[in-house]
Amino acid sequence: MENFMMLLIPALMLLLLIRVIMLPIRIAWKLLINSACGFLCLWLLNWISGFTGIMFPINAVTAAIAGSLGLPGIGLLALAQGIL
């Protein structure tokens, strides 16, 4: 029983350490995927801008906003562009 505990505690500590290390990587990966989707949406909107008249600058900030917030984020970008 004593040998089992001597193996169990370090194994649990290692699993906890891996979980703590993987959390920021998982968040960064999700932000990257969402930004790529936002970039694609902004690119499609700019591609059809001849019909809609809406043109957005494509950069890291606008792609992250559109990717993270989705359609409300694009509306927010349109509102900010109208005000500014």
C-alpha cells in the first residue's frame, strides 16, 4: 500500500502540472481558430463589397473581434466604422 501511494502522488502531481500547462495553449489555439474564421468572414464581406458597400480593413484586431464575437462582432465593427 505504501508503494502504491508513493507512485500515485507524483503521478497526480504530473497530471495536474500537464493540465495547468495545457490550458493557455488550448486558449491560444481557440483564439487562433476563431481569428481565422473571422478573417474568412471579413474577406468574404470585402469580396462582395461592390453589392453591399461595406468594406472592412482586415488586420489581426478586426479578425479577432469578428472571430470571437461572430455576427455581433461584425455589427460592432460596422458601427465603429460608421462612427469613426
